[in-house]
Amino acid sequence: MKKRVCVIGMGRFGIGVARELYQAGHDVLVLDTDEEKVQGMLGGATYAVRTDATSETALRQLGVAEYDVAVLTLGDENVQSSILIAMVLKSMNIPFIVARAANELHGEALERIGVNRVVYPEEESARRLAHVDFNAGILDYMEILSNVGISKVRPLPEMVRKTLEEAGLAGNHNERSLTILALRRGRRYILNPSKDENIMPGDVLLVAGPSEQVAEVFTTGEARQQATAV
């Protein structure tokens, strides 16, 4: 379902979040005090505005109070502003607030304010890096349990133009306990795709299962040979 999302702070993390949400089809408003950063997001978000997000008046004038989600991405050097903005967003009754935390103390403060989800991108990035295993086919990883998670992967060349069943990724032909949760085609997501869904060039798969098995299935023959040689 398409949502209206306000992303505050256009550092590297904020830019990545905003672009990913926009590409997924959401209505994305990005805010920052730096005009150059705002200009850089034109075409990468629905709206890009230079403003001081610590001002409730400014946010209300932009209609932020009507948004479904607010994502607060300010970096380590802006902890005080992050807490102030979180308080403003909470007072505006935004239904769901996500905020980046620089450290545990910052995270605890955000949780006490009432932020719905606190994220620690540096820790999560380290965990993802450990699981993508430097494999070009695995684009991202989110851990759910120890060594089990959701991976964003590119299908192998030999899987393209085959159905999920023909590629060994569905039904009784899937012997590796992997589940295809979704298939992304451009800006469109096909959730819980059927076994007869064709894998097309440029598609990206969201796969749930043991990280080792995901790596085994989506590693190219060339990469396997390199790993064996090492």
C-alpha cells in the first residue's frame, strides 16, 4: 500500500532511505537545512524542501502532520536536533516514527519520547556486510534469527526467463528451505509470487531462509570456482 513518508536529514543514510522508498512507489517528502542536499534529491523523491525540522510551525505548513510515516535520519553530530525533532513529530501524532540512533543512550531517549522504531544503521550495516559474503548476486540482508534472514538477491543468468518452479525456487522443487517473499520489477512489487511467475531481466528477489543456503543458490559458477580455488 502506498504511504506518505517524510524523511528528515539528507546524509548518506537518509538519501538511501528516501530513494529506496520512492523507488518502491511511496509518496516521499525529504527535508534538510542544506539547500545543496535538497537540490540533489530532485528526481529522487516526490518533494524536496529546505526547512528547519525542529520548527513545528514549519512542519505543519508543509503538511507533515498528515503523513503516515516519519523517518528521522540525522547523524551522530546532530543528536540534540534529533531528539527535538522526535518530540515535535510525536506531538503532531504521526502514526509511525522511525529514528536513527547514534548510540545506546540516544536510542533510549528516542524510545522514551515514543519513537516506534529505533535503528542503529552502523551495527545493522556491519551485520549485513558479514552475510552478503562479498557476493555480487546478494544485494542486501536483514537478519531475523541467527544466520536466518531475508536477502535481496539478483537471480542467476540461468534463472532468467524461467518460472520460479523451473528455476528450483518454488513448490516441491525447492529443496533448500528458501521462500520467495516478493519479486521486484522496476518500481512494482509482486508479493508472494506464484510458482508460475516468470523471472525477467532486471528482477530482484526477496528471499527468506538460511543465509548460507541463499549464498549457495545465488552464487555464480565463476564465484564458486574462485571460492574453491581459495
